[in-house]
Amino acid sequence: MMNQQNQAKILGLGSFLPKKVLSNADLEKLVDTSDEWITTRTGIKERRIASEEESASFMAIKAAEAAIQNSGIDPSEIDLVLTATMTPDHYGCPSTAALIQAELKIGHVPALDLQAACTGYIYGLQAAKAFIESGLYRNILFVATEKMSSIVDFSDRSTCVLFGDGASAAVISAEGTGFKIDHVDLAADGAQAHLIEVPVGEQYITMRGKEVFKHAVRRMAHSCEQCLSTLELQHSDISWLIPHQANGRIIDALGRHMEVPEEKVFSVIHKYGNTSASSIGIALDELLQQHDVASGERLLLVAFGAGLTWGSAVLTKI
């Protein structure tokens, strides 16, 4: 049986969003679209766009510094850097995690990237949980960072209205108090990989929106049910639902399925759009800045992305 002291807990969170705002009105000048069209179909009003200097690693480092400060641990105590991104500084090598490790000057600890697109935050939580609870590491810096503007074709109105840039970070530890990672449910379906992809030899992301929508709601709902079932929880046991910020309609449909009151479904999509792997972490950080979460309350996180990949996680405040 797992030692209770080895249970993985989120001790501190941080996030970073570029200052530049790209509004729907700005997009009206670039492509044949309108604020009404975008808002009605996506729930997005604006998104943040990184400058040339604000790379994925730059944003990650800013988020990581905040998470480390909020965790209360010394940077020298971190023994693994884990990064989720589909928009790394360098395609191939070096890893974005290695660049983060070097800039933070935390010593020659292991550093690695993982890629599960928009589900990267959930996949990263599972990896960190496994590393912590196996006893292999004690304090993990987990960062999700995305410069989606680097792979978006701003002449394609079907995709350019959706995505934004940003980073989120968490210090996950075997010790201390915060949010216990109770359980993570993960899945993938590579047979549907063509629905969201950056084709070989090309720069920009492509997506078959209608088909993706159908998969997203069904797959996320099923994962949530699996996660709750494993923990023997009911829908009513969840205090907050924090979904991947992909589309307002998807978020609304998922909230109804999970029977979570609308005011308990936390969304920042109107401000930031879809920031891929970093979106759940950004939303979680903002939730905790705006609302008090009492000891014993549970949060349900869920995501869906390219791969296809999807997953969910339950956190409990301790």
C-alpha cells in the first residue's frame, strides 16, 4: 500500500499570459469573420498573443517562478522538471524542459517534455503523480506552455479565432498541503489522429471542427464518469468543474452532462481562447485567486486534444 506521505499534492500554482491582446474586432480586419460569429460559436472574445521574444520556454519560466514562490519550497529542492507542450522552442531538440531547468538554475536534475496536445496538463499530472508516489522523486516542477500563435494560420478563419498563448506551472510534491491528486483517467485514439494535426512538412495546425466537437463532448464525459466511478464519487461530490478551454459550447454541454451548476463550471475562454496544454492550469490558477476552496472540496479537471487524447483528474483540497 502507498505510504500516505507519498501522495502527490499540488503545493503551488503559477501562470503567465502575454500582454498583447488580439480581440475579435482585430480578427475582423484579418479574415472574413465577425465578433458575433466568433462569440456565438466559441464563446471567445479575445486571446493573448506572445511576442517574438516570448517563446514557450520564456512563458514557462515566468509561470514556474510564480509556482515555486507560491509553493514555499526552495528551488534547490526540485528534483525533476516536467514540461507539456506541442509548441516547443526547438523541434527535435533540445527539450523545452531542459531550457527551463537551465534558466531557473536548479541544478542538473532530470528534465523532459511530454506531448499530448490539449490534454497535456492531465497527462502531466498523471506522470508527476506516478513519479512522486513511486518514491522516485519528491518535488516536481510541472509546466504546461504553449505558443499556439506560432502554428496558427491567421488567414484561416476556422482556426485563427480559437487559439491563444500562455503558460501554467505547478509544484507537485510528496510533502506539504495543497491539492491532493486523487485519481487520473487517461485515454487516446490514434485512429482519429487526422482530425487535428500539423501535417508533415507544414507549419500550421488543421482541424475538422464538427467531428472534433462530437468526439470532445463524448470522450470527456466518459472520462469524467470513469474517474468518479473509480473514486466511488457522485456528480454532487464535485465542487468545481474545470474543463479544457477549447470551446464555450463544449464547456456548456459538459457541465450539463456532469450536472454541475453553471456557476460552478469555471471558464476563462472568453479572455484567453484555447491555450492548449496550459489552459486547465491557467484556469485553475485563476479560480483559486477568485474563490476560496475549503478543505475537503473536490475539483474535477478534464481535457480533450489532438492524438486524439483525453483525460480527467480529481483533486481534493487538504
